[in-house]
Amino acid sequence: MGMVRTSLDVATIRKDFPILNREVNGRPLVYLDNAATSQTPQQVIDVIVDYYHNYNANIHRGVHALSQEATDAYEEARQKIQKHFNIAKADEVIFTSGTTHAINLVANGFSSFLKTGDEILVSAMEHHSNIVPWQMLAERTGAVLKVIPMNQNGELVMEQFHELLSEKTQLVFCNHISNALGTINPIKEIIDASHEVGAAVLIDGAQAAPHIKADMQALDVDFYTVSAHKLCGPTGVGMLYGKEEWLKKLPPYQGGGEMIAEVTFEKTTYADLPHKFEAGTPNIAGGIAFGAALDYLNQIGLEAIAQYEEELLKYATKKLLDIEGLKIYGTAEKKTSVISFNIKGIHPYDIGTILDKLGIAVRTGHHCAQPIMDFYQIPGTVRASFSFYNTKEEVDTLVEGVKRARNMLL
Ligand SMILES: *Cc1c(COP(=O)(O)O)cnc(C)c1O
């Protein structure tokens, strides 16, 4: 066993992120919108630049050297992803443009498996990208969408989940971690119980991947989705993990180049996995950089990251709750470093605007999770989400900023 690190060398880590040196409105940037997208370290930027400087070429087709180098780097990235998530076969890693694309791919494929009266279950705390594709699927097939409710703390009511499960349930989808509340959901319990009634499970891991190293084989999940831009990688690339047996059964999502075995005007046969789901020229530099982002995180260590972020979460929660009238939404026992809050009598947008003037980037609004806001009967929240490159001093700056906003607005 290696040495257990209790804290990160954040000062050194911050030097990897050029953007953290910039100023906004004359103040040092305090970037607390990590749940929307994370910042990119120089090590990952270098990989993208190196690709365009030295071996930009289309993959899987050319016989020439550049194409071979690009193909090798792209497939090596697939293997890094495979290893990171402990996936049995590299063919079970499908490159997508991100979580939204991955979920739509699965939802589209399930059109051919569902019939009227079948049931699909969604949790009450999903991102819109894990709601809308399933609503569209339900409309197409006549399947019924049912909702696993949550409680005031922002935790799923698991008794009701078990009651909702039945022989009619075909598919269950839930996020691993809520982007709006930070709740870590009991996905292993969800997966095992769903399998007992024969239902497949898709877990939206977009928010979890930067904090938790999920093990696909141990989870025994059917589908799991990740967006690289939430874990220090670039935008426009992500992963769909699917069990091979499912990916073989699912029809292709998009038709085009790369996904075919043979094309005639009479009939086209599809390529083997993973290419069946990877039509067209992919985000090659992005895919390679996705692999580099995982290397970067692993070199720091996800456990050390999670531990440090937990410290930041506790520190920030305590200091924010000292502010009069401030209420935090999402107080689950198990949560990550996301704090959604409001101050009584003030619209979240107004707080966000004042914080921006102070150089502090937070998100305001419904965070693509409107049903959660409806549940709490609020228009939205201010959301501060912390990453391993944030500091306690930045938390202090946030707290001072919120106090200032409160004094100005009340
Ligand atoms: C960000 C996020 C998404 C959407 O990811 P995209 O990269 O925009 O496709 C979906 N679910 C959760 C939980 C997220 O945090």
C-alpha cells in the first residue's frame, strides 16, 4: 500500500492551470463553477496542441504514418478509459460527444425494445439530459415514465424506489451524483434491485467521474456515461460504457462513415463494436486529451482529491451557514463539494451578478434540473461547486462576497 496523503499540495497544483492566474473585473478569478465545467491543466492542453502540431490526421483509414500515429493515440486513450473504469473489454468503451449524446444513444436504441405499458424509472434529481431523452422514448413507445421521489435533504426515498420496481420495469436511470445538490446516490443498491426484476440500469456519471473512480465490473451496471470536460478534459468528448451484450443488441444511433462493414444500396451491414456507434470522424484530439485528463487525475489520486474536496465542503458549509437567512439545498449525508443555496428575500441571479463583479464565478438558476427547483418551490439557487484546485482562501472570498451581496440587496 502506498502512503496515504491527507492533503494536496494545492499551491503546486494551481500552477498547472493557466486560467487560474487571470483576473475578472479587476480581481483574481475565483472559479467555483466546476460542476458546470472544470478547468484544463497545461498537461492536457499540451496534448491537444501536440496533436495539431505533429500528427493531425483522420483515424482508422489511412495507411500513412500520421493516420497510424493518430489511430494509435486515440485507441490508447480508449484503453486508458477502459483501465480507469475497470471495464472488461475496450470494445465496451464508446466515444461520444459527452453524456447527453451517450444517453440519447441508449434511449434511441431502447425504442425497439419497449412496448406500451412497460415502465421506465427516473430519479427526481436528474439533469434534463437524463430526463428529456426518456420522455421522448416514452412518447415513441407508449412506455410509462415513473419518478423515484426525493426527500427534503435531497436524498432518494429508497423505500419508494423498491415499491416502484416491478416485472413491468424495463429500465432505470439515475445519476451517480446530482449536479444541482451534490447528493451521492446509492447506485449499487439501485443496480442490484433493478437487476432482480430484470430491468437494465443507466447511471449518469457526469458529475461523479471527477470525484469517484467508479468500477464498472464491481458495479455490474449496464450503462454508465461520462463527460471529459467535467474532469479536466476538453469539451465535446465523453464516454458511453455499455455491457457488450447490450451494445450488441442495441441498434446503431447514427449512420455514416466508420460505423459500417459493407454498404450497397440494397443493404448495409454494421461494423463491430465499438465502431458501430462511432459514425463519422470523431473528436480525435479530444479523445486523446480525455485519456491525458485521466492520467492527470490519477497522478494526483482521486482518493486524495475526494478527501481534500470534502475538507473544502465542510469548511464552506460551516462558514456559509453563519450568514443570516442563508439556506442550503441538498444536505444529504453523502454528498460532494457542491453547495446550492439561497438567501431569504433575494433572487439567486442578483447574488450571482454581484459575485461576478468580485471575480467570483458561480452558477445561478435551475442547473438543468428544474424538477428539483419545483420540488423546493424556488426559482433556482446560487451554486458554488469546488474542485481540488480551489483553496480555503477562495472559500473565504466567496463568503465575504455573499455577505456583501446580502448587505447590498436587503
Ligand atoms: C453536466 C451533466 C450532464 C450533461 O453533460 P454534457 O457534457 O453537457 O452532455 C448530465 N448529467 C449531469 C449529472 C451533469 O452534471
